[in-house]
Amino acid sequence: MKKKKPGCGSLIILSGPSGAGKGTIHNELLKRNKRLKYSVSMTSRAPRDGEVNGKDYYFVTEEEFKQEIEKDSFVEYAIVHGNYYGTLKREVEKDLNDGYDVILEIDIQGALAIKNKKVDGIFIFIMPPSMRELRDRLVKRGTETKDKIIERFKNAYKEINSISKYNYVVINDEVEKAVVKVEAIMLAERCRVDRLEEFEVNNEEELIHELLTDFNK
Ligand code: 5GP
């Protein structure tokens, strides 16, 4: 999974503080882009109301998560807000090799771990329009206890300090605009010179010969 081969998809890493709107953005991207797959992470966090095992996360106990660490099942894993989260190799590798772009929604520690492995990814940081707005979104979401909201909000300040490690930043003031920006980034990445694969360089002498033959007719 190191260097991107021609024909392989791109690995897109979306990070940003809890409440920045990464989930909404990636769900919208998946609806619109058939070439895009989402890598379902594994976590030891308890499922929230409405979350589905195998779709939102693979929910496991801490013990089971540690067994997967032993088996070397993860591209990266981290303890985030007190729970284990990890990107499974099996979720990522096959889809990339089949030519799909694969999106990861992971925290900053995970993104930096992937970057340190020199994996060729597109690192996008999703920002809230302001910290006040972030705080209000975390409260409105109502998925966490008061203590957890404060923990996530404090972590957000630390996470924002890592922004310079990313390739792109998208401010999520309006979901539609943020999605269009991420799509533009993905499109630009597909046009990178090192991804050129569709252009056929025919034999120069053969083409000239055909041309001369035509001229002499
Ligand atoms: P939540 O509990 O709100 O679903 O996620 C908490 C944080 O964990 C979010 O910042 C989310 O992006 C991050 N996260 C989710 N999956 C992974 C993963 O596989 N690896 C890492 N490092 N972070 C993850």
C-alpha cells in the first residue's frame, strides 16, 4: 500500500475535530461518487443509537480490538477520546487495487501515522467555521455526555494545531460548498502527472512514416 500504482485509486484521508462535519461530508461524497468507497473502521466505543455494525463501524470489545492489533490487521490505530479506533488493512487494500478511491475518516494521530509510513494519500483537514460554532454543534448533536463533550472540545484545540501537516483544508460552513471543494481536490489529484495512464504514446517513426505516405499520395 505504499506508492500509488497507475490504475489504483487514491486514498483520501479526512480528519478534523469532532463536530466539524466530516461524517456529513463523507456521506454526501459517497452518494455522489460511484468511484468512491468508505473504509469502515473498527472501534471499541459503544454504538450510538441508530449506528449499524459493519456500516458505521465494526464494534468490538477492547479485548477483541487488542487481538486485531496482535494480528497486525490495521493500517493505523489510535486511542481517541478514550476509545480504540483503527483502519483495517482489508477495508482499504482491495478497493484501492480495484481502482476505487477510498475515503478514511480518522483522527489526527491516525492521519499522521499514515503519513509517516509514506503512504501516498490526500490529506484533507475539515475545519468548523469557528470554535464557538464547533462547541454549539457538539452540544446540539446530543450524542455525548457533558464530560465527553468537554473532552472532545478540548481535543479540538490540540487537533487544529496539526493543520500544517495536511495537504488541504476545507472550512465546513455549508455542507454543499464543502463537498464541492473536496470533489475538486479529488479531481485535481486524478489529473496529477504521475497518475497519467490513459494517454497512448504511439511509435514516432511509424506515425511519421504514415504521414509521409499520405503526403506522397
Ligand atoms: P466518533 O466516536 O465520533 O465516531 O469518532 C471519534 C473520532 O475518531 C473522530 O475524530 C473520528 O474521525 C476518529 N476515528 C474514526 N475511525 C478512526 C480510525 O480508524 N482511526 C483513527 N485514528 N481515528 C478514527
